[in-house]
Amino acid sequence: MADKLGFMLVPGSCMHYRRKQRFAEDRKVKVGRNVFFMMKDQELTNREKNNLLLFLEDVHGEYLTS
């Protein structure tokens, strides 16, 4: 669904708590116990992009490049 709207799901652990609070009302998606936020690529900060790459590396066990 998020993809069809032009968003990607970013784990809450990759975002700063204040940014999570800012986007929580309309972009928060809960999948089981995990919380994700619908974000566009250009909305992510450099730190969030790096955290997302580290998250994906941890999940997939390999380094992904953008």
C-alpha cells in the first residue's frame, strides 16, 4: 500500500524520537510489534538513510548500496 502511494516503510528504530512524534499521527504503521513510518526518500535525513542501510544490512546479512 505504501509503495503505491510513493512511500517506503522505514523502521521506527532508524528515526529520531522527535521526528517519529512529528509523523506519528498520519504515517505510523504498526505490523505486529514493529512500528514503521511511511516516508519518501527525499524526506529522510542523511543519518536516517545510514541507519536504514545498517538495518537492512543487519536483516539481510550483506551490505546494500543505494
